[in-house]
Amino acid sequence: GIIEAAKSFLQKIRALCDCYNAVYIADSVQDGYGRSGQFFAHNYAAVNADIYTMAKGMGNGFPVGGILIAPHIKAKHGMLGTTFGGNHLACAAALAVLEVIESEGLIEHAKKTGEYLFDRLSDIKEIENVRGRGLMIGFDVPQKLKDLKKNLLYNQHIFTGEAKPDVIRLLPSLALTKKQVDEFIDALQHEIISMREAVLL
């Protein structure tokens, strides 16, 4: 549902892990690799995890996953097991993704474009509770607009994510342009108006 953890919550977890010598593992499979406008969403809370899990954006569609381990955790032979690890093509894809993210400035781009998308969505009074960071944004759909996701798909050919029962999730390409944001907002508003008029008939 794109529910962001509070900075104080993440900082408290870090403090408790330090206090009890526990390992802080950050699930960054979905919000990592610049999706949030930072490489890891945890960066917003100014905390570092001991282990980060990664996938999805890591291969930009190519199936690959990995973990980052903090230097104080000493790696040793036999520490990690894997079924498909060491795939050369997957590693090449992951390296290529990092190169493109860096060369095209996609993390900063995702941050700025995400802020623009967030502001445009916030101006639409019919949707509720716009939230998220970067290009990982969600909003609540009231019951009277319950078919909004379906209508965007069938009428506008725009595919969005969802979280049941009433959240639309937006996780577009990190290369999304402001022009494409405007096109999406126009389509969204068109469907909202059409649904509102249908109710009045």
C-alpha cells in the first residue's frame, strides 16, 4: 500500500540492533536501486542496515537478486548458499543497470519527477491520501471510483499496480518524463470525470 516507515521508527530499529548486537536487515527488493529517489529508501532516515536485500530494479526486468553486507560482517567460504548464483548474464545485466543509472542521473531524476507527479496527484480532489517518495507513489481510491484502475487499463491502456482493497500503486520507469506525467494525469482526470458523469445519469 506504499506505507512509508517513519524516520524515528527506522532509527529506533537501528538503535535497538546496536544495543542488542542484532543484525539490521533492510528489505530493499522493491524500493532499492533509486526507486524512492535515493539508492535505498532507508537513506531518508539516515540509517544504514547491516544487510540489504535487492532484486527487481537490480536487473531492470532481467531476473537477478542479491544482498549487500556491511564490512563489519566478515564474509567467509560457505557463508552464503545459492541455487542459481554466479550467472554471468545476470551479473552483466546488473552491472549495465548501475552504469545507466549513474550515466543518466536516474536517481535524482526519479526524485524530481516523483515530486512533480506527487504534486499533480495531490491537486486531484477525488483521490485520497497521496503518499510515497520518488517514483514509488500510492493513493487511495474512494468506493465511488472503485473501477478506476480497470478503466485506466481498458480505456487509456495504462497499467497501474494495486494493493487491495482500494490503493492504486504507481511504480513507473525511472526515466519517466514530466510530459508522460502530464499525459497520465490527463488520462486519470478523464476517467474520474467519466465515472462521475455516469453516476449522475
